[in-house]
Amino acid sequence: MVASDVVEVDLGGHLVTVPKGGLYDRFRMRTDLDEVERDPLVSSVDFFRKLPKIEVDSAIGPTLTPNFYYRISTARLVMLARSRDIRTRLPKELAPLEVAPGIGVVSVMFFRYDVCDIDFYTEAAVGIAVRPARHGKLGFADLASSLANDHLHSYVLSLPVSTQIAQVRGHDGYGFPKWVTELDVSIGFDRTVARVANDAGGVDVALSAATPRQVKYETGERVSTLTSYTSLGGAWHSTLSQTNVLSAGTMRFPRGVDLEVGQGKMADDLRALKPIKTIQFDVVTEGQLALHMPVPVSMRG
């Protein structure tokens, strides 16, 4: 973008640029749902009309929560890794969610946010599935409960993004390990392609695969939740996200998935986990997301 296409805004003392005339420039998170509903990329805003926003204090100043994402697409590779390798990257307060004794779950994810309160951006992540904070049950019971309720818990090792506002909000406001880089994500009904650049402009992590056959859902029919744990201001917090899935597909034990692990922070994090097998490839070609601000959470010692 050229200078005339952007405006500067202050987020907790950080000056960031956003698209001039974009949703954030016009509404500052108080987005007019009727206006969004007129966007041809957005199929409906009914999901958001039942989620009122509230103003809260945060590390980036007063802000509204949840942050609404009106049109998203995502891709996730789910892999098995040994718990002993996973624990080398987990804080001691967290424990891996195990599918079998000594075997946990890690993932590489790519996100494209076409329409949202803070405007278009892309994102990628290396994450670890963890047991819920203050868990007291056996690991398998935690796993069964998480799958039955479609509510997983995670710890993110790396989370690059493509825009300044996403980086400042995510890092300072949520405590996520975010940085800005060149990041291309294209998720279509036929093919899914993504590329995360490293500091030298080369490949950090890249993905190319056929998109699994999609199944369509009515709005509100399939809503999944994810709780992510971060350390913010020296204290543990949990961040809740709710995904309204509108079109999605899954391929188990996928073939023909090309995951390139190059040089960079994402690649380093993934190699450190030493994944041993890819068990699932999930793609959402159309969805919506409500991302809540983090709240303090008590951890087991």
C-alpha cells in the first residue's frame, strides 16, 4: 500500500497503519453489522448479532471484545509427536494432551481473514494440544471430553501475521508470540496453498495440498471453541475463540500433502517437536470467528 492508502492509529503507545476507509478506520471495533452484511464476501452476520460486544481495559488500552471475523478460511495439519519432545517446548504449568501413553498432538495451521474488525490479514501457527488448566482427570478422559464438546485447549509456539495491527494486538494485548512477515494463504475448494517467509525472504514453512471435499453447514449448526493459554504481564491467561463453521472438510492420514519446512522460527519450533506422523488434514473454506480478550486463569503448580 502507498502512504495515501493507509492511516496511523495508536494502540497502547504503538503507531500502526491500517487501510484508509477500512473497517477499523471507520468503526474502531464498533463495526456496523448491517454494513458488513452488504459485503459480497460475507454470507450472513446472524452469528454475531447474538454476541454483544463489551468494552474492557487491556494492555493496549480500552478495547471492545470479542473481535469479530466475518469471513475466514483455515487449514490445519494435525500430527503426532512424543510427549517427551513436546514437553521440551511447553511451560511446566502445562501438560500435553495425549492420544496414547507418551504420544501427544501438535499442529501447523494457516489462516486467511478476508473480512474482520481489524481488516484483512493472514496468519500461521505451530501449536500444541494441551490438557485443560487445573485438569484433574486422566489424559484420555480429557481427550474424550474435548472431542465430544468440540472444545480443545492449546499452547502456541509461533504465530506470524501479515499486518502491524494484528501483531500489536496479538502480542501486547493477548500475549501471543507474534511477528510480522510476508505471509500468503490461499484456500479454495480445489487447492490449499500457503507460504510463510523468513527474515531473508526465503521459506520458513510452506504448504501445498488438494483441499478435502467440503460439507456445508447452516450458521450456528457447527460451532467449535478453542482455549489458548498465554503468559501476559507475568500471569497466566486464557483466550477463548468461537468458530462458526460454514463449509469444511477433513482428510484422515492424508496423502499428497506437501509441507516444506525451511529456515525460520516456525520451522525451528516444528523441528523441535519432532512430529512422527501426520494423521489429519482439516480445511475450512468458509467460517466466522469471535475472538475474546484474554482473562486470568489459575494453573496447577
